[in-house]
Amino acid sequence: MKRRSTASKEEVLAVLKAEETAMSHDMLQSKLSVSMDRATIYRILNRFCEDGQVHKFVGDDGKQYFALCINCGDETEHHHHNHFHFKCLECGKVECLRDEVEVSLPKGYVTRSFNGFISGVCAGCSSLKKGEE
Amino acid sequence: MKRRSTASKEEVLAVLKAEETAMSHDMLQSKLSVSMDRATIYRILNRFCEDGQVHKFVGDDGKQYFALCINCGDETEHHHHNHFHFKCLECGKVECLRDEVEVSLPKGYVTRSFNGFISGVCAGCSSLKKGEE
DNA sequence: TTATTATTGCAACAAAGTCGCATTAATTAA
DNA sequence: TTAATTAATGCGACTTTGTTGCAATAATAA
Ligand SMILES: [Mn+2]
Ligand SMILES: [Mn+2]
Ligand SMILES: [Zn+2]
Ligand SMILES: [Zn+2]
């Protein structure tokens, strides 16, 4: 099952790149210049995940978010996603936090998947709020 | 708006205590000895959260989970929930991991809420699997 | 007992995500 | 270039989760 190059696929990828933020399905759909079915968007995103271009996580709103992988061409080292994602409650941007975290599990516990999500206020927005005072 | 003591409320609390695992709405409903409406269960659980008896988090399945708070009577120290939750993919149990974690955010970022969730295999289940080999 | 109002059940609803299936279109083979 | 193959899409149907409005019920206070 080889991947085909389609306009929809390119458009989704373009939006993800342009916005520079992790996006939920609905955020993405509202930014698309070409209208596209909901199921199609999910299928495109999940294909990206399978291919390792994108990773998926779940927000504290229960929604799935999708973010471009950095260094995804890098085959040499293991591709981990043990990092937190941060959602700014002011500007709405969702970003990957750089640091890979490690959680110390009790003896005998094994990790299969990691989902870290923090909501708060980003630097830009909190400095704006300071200025307003 | 003072709380009233009702059978439903006691039953939900009893199940949470007995099961010793964080539970999603559907897990809980299936364990109830008294049938109860879905909305009622959510309302009871959310009231527990408001009162600080229970805390809520979101799993990587996008569902809300509810767990009893330990030391909830303890008014002296701040009641934090910056801990991970672990779901065993074998036995299904969801538990709070003891350690409070701290994530180093970029300069100027402020945390409002924390949601940490790890799926994997717990000690009991991974030792069972070893035994089977 | 009676009045007050927190709690419940029920129905309706919105949103998220998935799936089957017929149609379309990208790619490959002829 | 044309025909065959099959990945990708659109659409509708569906499930699950969670919320809300409203009338009925019942715990508590008066
Ligand atoms: Mn990645
Ligand atoms: Mn707690
Ligand atoms: Zn912001
Ligand atoms: Zn287990």
C-alpha cells in the first residue's frame, strides 16, 4: 500500500507547517483553504502518524492533537515522544516542550505510551498581561 | 448550596473506594449495584471534585477518569495533582503514581493544569507474563 | 407537617472519532 | 496514450462521551 500524492494531503501538511502549532482536527479544518471531509482529515493525519512525520497526543479537553515531528528524517536514533505538550489558554497555541522527560515508575512497570499535557499561559501572553496592569 | 446525603452519592463513593482504581464513567457504571443515570454519575463525580474528595484527569483514550484523593482531609499543605496516572493495558487498572513531578517550562510560562498519563504494563501483569514464557 | 431547594431521571443535544461503501483519481502496466 | 489497479476521498450512518434544560423527587430546615 504505497502512499499517493494528493492535493488534500499536501494542504494538511502545509497548514501544519505554516501554523507552527499542534492542532486538533477542528482547528485544522478551520484553517484549510480547501474544504475537506472530517473523515478524510483524520485519515490523512493518521497516515502521517504511521509514517512518522506527525505524532498524536490527547489534550485535557479529550481531543486528539497532531504535531509535526522534528528530526523525523533522523533514522539513526530512536524517535521518542516523551515530552509534554503545552496549551496556552490565552492564545490557544499548543506546542511541544523540548525536554524529554522520564518518569520513575514503580519496580516492574513498563511504559508503552506517554501522554503529557499542560495548560497555562505562554511567555508571550503572560508578558502581555503584565503590560496591561 | 449545601450537599445532601443520598444513596446514589454513597454508592458511587463506595465503588471508588472498593475498586482502588481510578475509573472512567463507564467503568464505574458497570460496577454500580444501583442503576443510575449517566448524567447523575457525572454530576456526583464532579461534585466530589469540587469538594476536593476526588480529582479528575484525562486518559489517552480521551476519557475522563476520576480518582479518590489521598490525604484530602489534610488542609495544612497545598493539594497538588502534578502526578502521572498509569493505566495497565493488561488488567485495566488505572492508578495514581505517587511522585509529584515538576516540568521545567520555558521562561515566562505559567502552569494552570497538569495532565500526565502513561499506559503500559503493571508489575503484577508483567511478572505474570514472564511466568508464562 | 410544610416549605425549600439539592438531587435525580429523562430526553435532547453537540462534538469527537470511526467505519463501510460507492466514487474518484493517482500511479503503474500495457 | 490508454487501460487497469487500487489508494484516497466524500458521504452517510453510527457509537461514545459529556453536557444541559426541565419536570419530578426527596433530603433537610423551618
Ligand atoms: Mn515525533
Ligand atoms: Mn487530590
Ligand atoms: Zn499564549
Ligand atoms: Zn496490570
